Amino acid sequence: MLSIKKVNTLKEFSELKEDWAILLKKSRSDTVFLTWKWMYTWWESFQKNKYLFILTVYDENRDLIGIAPLCMDKKKIVGITVLKYMHFLGTMPISSDHLDFIIKREREREVLKAIVDYLFQEIKWDLCLLSNIPISSLTNKLLREVMRNRPFQSEISQVCPYIPLPTQIEDYYSSLSGNTRNTIKRKRRNLHKKYDGFELIILKDPSGIDSAMEKLFELHEKRWMVVKHKGNFIKSSVRKFHKKIARIFLDTDMLRLYFLKIQGKDAATLYTFKYNKKLFYYQGGWDPEWSKDRVGNILTNLVIEDAINNGCSEYDFLRGTEDYKVRLTDKKKKEIDIFIPNSYTAKIYLLIRSLYHKMKEYGNKERI
């Protein structure tokens, strides 16, 4: 017999820290964006107008074997609430990939069934949005079984390129096309010759974390101003979150914040996380002053080399199929969004949403 406890206070969430970490290691969904550190910091930063709704599942021995990291939110139109919906912690206004339920291996089906039954029996909600679940996750397969005749729909939401890393840098470059490999070497050689060298800096001093993050925000904004985009750090609340999580990750050796320095100036930066021998590229930026020198691409390859030297087995670009990613790899992971309606209002909302996206897709084809 499984039992479920609802966690809806910050104190209860805080007390889950150790058990959460232990269970995550026993699950198939062990990724940086499902760590207690990331989820708890997100809730501290963005809990306004939301209701914490974490479900913890225990076995007959009172051992924690499942966590549904959820919260309740509201969708409003002209100030009027039209939907109450459940979603994963860690979502907007920031990005978190590879989200999922956290369930002990081999207990996935029974735990997922218990979570679904609880959601439908114990609380009123209109829509449950489970976003950015890896398409390879057992959740995608088992949900079809445990939902029975209850309606739900899913769609591919993100594509995340990644590079399986070898143990030797030479093997990484051998895996690239000859043209790509020669271009990387030529650009690096030209940069070194043109500016009499460059330097790769990795943040290690905690006292410099705030100024380093401000430099990241600045370079990221400069990079996006070129295409007249505001960038992802425009909101002060988002900046505060990343400053806080960067400090937490630095203290636990999970932060890798890189800078490419030229003539004493920061030309480019990459904001990454190291977890489970994988390096996750989160954001980056560069100064347009050095754009013709491809400083962003040069820094990316320096970071990949550093990851290989430090024993990482994978470089995960996370969401997006930008050109600078697909030039280096053809490997991709897909993520899905799962929509579970629980009212007529939700069904109408999903219908309107589907029609809107079809019209948008048709309009894009017409412009092409």
C-alpha cells in the first residue's frame, strides 16, 4: 500500500532536502534541473500567486519512493481567472529542461498511478501541464496505461542537441567534419595572432560571483541586441534567481562559468552546470566588438575541451537547434509537453490553443 503526503509550505519543502537528493539518485530522471537546490530556489524566487503542491509518495515501510514536483497556478485573461492549472516547478519565467516525476527505479508504474489517482480525486483543477519531459522517459509510456480512459494529449515541445564526449580531445575533433575542424583551428589561430593571445578564465572565487554574473548578463544582452532581442535575463527577478543559484552551485562544485578574455577584456562567456559527469550549457553571450572573430564559437570549443579533460561524458546544449549547435553534433534529444484536461474549460482552451498554432504554422508557410 502506498501513501501520499502533500507538501505545501516552504518549511516542509526545506525539510525534504536530504530525502529528495537520495531519491533523485535512485531514479531514472536524475538531472540538474530536478535537484532540490534548483527546485527550491525557483520556488523561493517565483512563488508569488502560486500554490505549492508537491506530492510525496511513500511505500509500506514509510520510505520515500516518489515525488511529483508540482505547483498550482492561474491563467488569467484581462484580470479574470479562466483556468487553474498544475505544472512542474522550475518552469517560466526561467527555462528547465529534462523535467519529470522523481520515482525510484522499478516502482514507476505504481507510483505514477498513485499520483494520477490522487490528482483526480483530491483537488479541483482545470488543466495539468507536464512540460519538457524527455520523450524517452517512462512517464511518456506509462501515463497511457495509468490514465485509462481519461483524456490527455502530448506534443513535442523542444529539441536538445548534445555531444557524447570521448576521453581524448583528439577524438572529439576527429568526430567533426574536416571543414568544421579546419575552421575551428583557423579561427583560433587567427584570434591568437591578431590579439597576441587570449585567455580562458573559469570562475572559482566565491567573492567574485556577483560581478561575474553581472558580466554574464551584460554580454548576453549585447549578444541579443544585435538581433534586437531583449535576451533571457531582462527581468530583475530572473537575474536574482541566477545569482542565487550560481552561488549555490559554485559552493557544491556544480557551476562552470567561463570567460574568454582578450586584451584584458571579457569577449565571451558561457554559463554552464556540471552534474553527473555531464556539462549543461545554459546561456552565453559575447561582445559584438569581436563578433567577426567568432569568439562565441571559440569559447564553446575551449569549454568542450575542458569538459573532456575533467572527465565529462556529455555536453548538453539543452533546448534549441541554433546553427552553432548543429554544426558540432547531429545528436538530439526530444522533449514533450503533456496536457491533461480536467474540465470543459480546459478542453476548450486546448482546442483554441491548437487552432492558434495551426494558423500560426500556416501563416509561416505562406510567408516562405
